[in-house]
Amino acid sequence: MKIAILGFAGQGQSSFDYWNNGEHEITICDRNTDINIPAGATGKLGDDYLENLDVFDVLVRTPALHPREIVAANADSPHILEKVTSNTNEFFHVCPSRNIIGVTGTKGKGTTSTLITKMLEAAGNRVHLGGNIGTPPLEMLKDDIKPTDWVVLELANFQLIDLKHSPHIAVCLMVVPEHLDWHEDLDEYIAAKQQLFMNQTEDNIAVYYAKNDNSVSIADASIGKQIPYFNEPGAIVENGKIVIAGHQICATDELKLLGEHNWQNACAATTAVWQITQDISAISSALKSFSGLPFRIEYRKTVNGVRYYNDSFATGPGATMAAIKAIPGKKVMIIGGYDRGLDLMELAEALSAAAKDIRKVVLIGASAERTASTLEEINFKAYVRCSATTMDEIVKEATENAENGDAVILSPSFASFDMFKNFEDRGIKFNESITKL
């Protein structure tokens, strides 16, 4: 077959490795003209990389590429999307195990996916974790997945928008407006996440956050058994305990994960794993031992009485609002980045409501002016515009505004692309900067 790999970043490279078996003609299509075309492939690079794709038999879409871009570049080929697949779609098709758990939502996917993995491992299962969390799905096949193994996939809207398969257990966390610079509107964002549930059978299971209308709507696309969490029969928080089916799993104050929002993630993971095993000891030990993923409200160090937290993964207002609630005491918040046009009023109101605990908000990046204007609308004055162009300068500004006993928190609310490569790059640079203090 003639196969085009559309986009040659992490998942594109993984897709090439998978299909590069000597049986196909492979073309790497990418806007970047500087990439190195691997042996065994030809290249189609530059601004016209999506044009005339109908000459190929299969088109492998990278997650960041919206299907509408493929359609727009091939207007004379009305059925072009019928040729499109993805790393994730192919993995579902060929995975040796049908024991797949897919996790989606706006925030908390990585934490919940990792908790599920640790719970199942503690119960004696062999488990493979990947997807949006780091390992491309097709790369996971190199781990020799057995039919009895469990596979946990963290899946974002980018992977889900054209997903043609559903897992045995699909989990939907809280869903709020996000990535509206990529989607046409909120309805398309929700529809993308519904794909995780759309192809479930009656024997499959849909786990969802009961307190969020979007999550309820997304899970309702499933014809499988629908089980809420934060509502019975799923896991709930009752009298300071995580409880499921009348069994106490652990106390919320035994969790190392900071913040009440992580109670939701703990309940989601518990509810999903409870459908597989009722090993209370395994579930409890995983919950009590897991301290979180990097760049998610991650405590780093204390310098001169000031605590520093790295929450670079917070690329939307909801995540920053969770960080404000999770970390006690007076705070200096570092907020800002690439502006995707999200409504900032809820964030502004959350800062205002927590004003007694907000020492200062240090506004950075391209979003600083609009965020400042929104704060001014509600008469919130405890902010400073920071014109810094490096993380060292940003940390210096935040530290100068902090006092003994305060917390300096990088929780940007925005994507990183105006100043950094991605949220990992932003988080690494923050860590590097505070080591210099």
C-alpha cells in the first residue's frame, strides 16, 4: 500500500516504525522542511504537504492535525477522510488484549490513568500505560502485550476526534471548555470525547463524573453499563473517606495528592478498577502511595521560608483554580502564556474570592494584557505585569513579591507556546530557575 504519515512528531515517528515493514511505500508529509526523512521513506515537505493526498491508500493522521485541514486541502476528494486512520485507531485494531481502559476528560487524565495502572499492578496484573501520557499506542506493542494483560490509555480530544473503536472500560472525568482554538466550538470538543464511548457494546462499561453535565452527556453515548462516580454506585467521598459499595478504601487525608480535585481522580480510578477487582488493599495502597505526576501541583523546594510549586501542566483556568484551593497559605501566583481566547472571568472571580490568600498575581506572556483587563473589571488589584522574557526573570519577580511562609506557584492557566516549547519545557525551566535561588 501507499501510506502517507501526516506529521512526523512523536506519534508520526511511531507510526512510521510500525508500518515500515518492507510491504508499503511510505511518504512522510510535514510542514516542517527541516526534518530528516528516515531510510525507507520519501518526503513531501512544506506548506503544501496536505495537498493531493488522494494518491495514497492510507493516511495516518498525527493528533495535532485536525481532520478539517485534510478536507480543506483536498476539496476535489470528498471521501478523503475514509482513508484516514491514526496511531490510536490502529492500536485498537491490532492490540492483542481486549482489556483496554480509556481515560478522557479536560484535566486529571494522566493522574487517573496512572492511579488505575498502579491499582491493577498492586492487584497482581500486568499493565501497560500509554497514549497521550507519553508512549504512543503503537509503541506499546513493543512491550509484548498478552491477551490477559491490561492496557490503560490516556486519550485527549486530539486522538479521539476520529476514533472508530471503544475500550472495554471508558472513563470520562470532568469536562469544561478547552482547546477551543483547535475545535470549532464546545459542541465539537464534547463530540470528540463522545467517540471514546460511541462504539461500546452492551458488555462494556462507561464510568463518568456524576457532578458534571458534560461528562454525563459524553458517557451517555455508550450503550454499555453506565456507572457514575462521586455518586453511588461508584466511589464517593463520605465523612472524609473514599467509599465504594459500602467499603471504606482510605481517608482523603491519607492521599499524597494535593487538592480536593484529586478526590475526583481517586474516585474515578477506584470506580474503574472496582469493575475488575475488589482488592481493597491494592486499591488503597496505590491511592496512599502515589504522590502525583511531574508539573501537576508538584512541590519542589523551600527557600528562605518560601515554598515553590510547579503546576506547569495547568493550561486552562480550571486547573489553576484547583491549585489555588489545593495549596494552603498566602500565595504568589504566576499566571499567563499563549492566549487561546478562553473566557477568563471565572478565573478572575476565583482569584477575587481567594483574595485574602493571594499575595500577588504575576502576569506573564501574551495573555498578560487581557488577563489584567479582566481582573480590572472586577476591581482585583493584587497583580503585576511582568515583562520578563526568561523563566529566571519570572521567578525573580515572583520571589520579590513573596514573604516568609508564602507559596510561589507556577500555575499558568494558558498554553506555553508564546515563550516555551511546551508545558514540559516551561516546567523544566521553572525547576532550573528555583535551583539557582
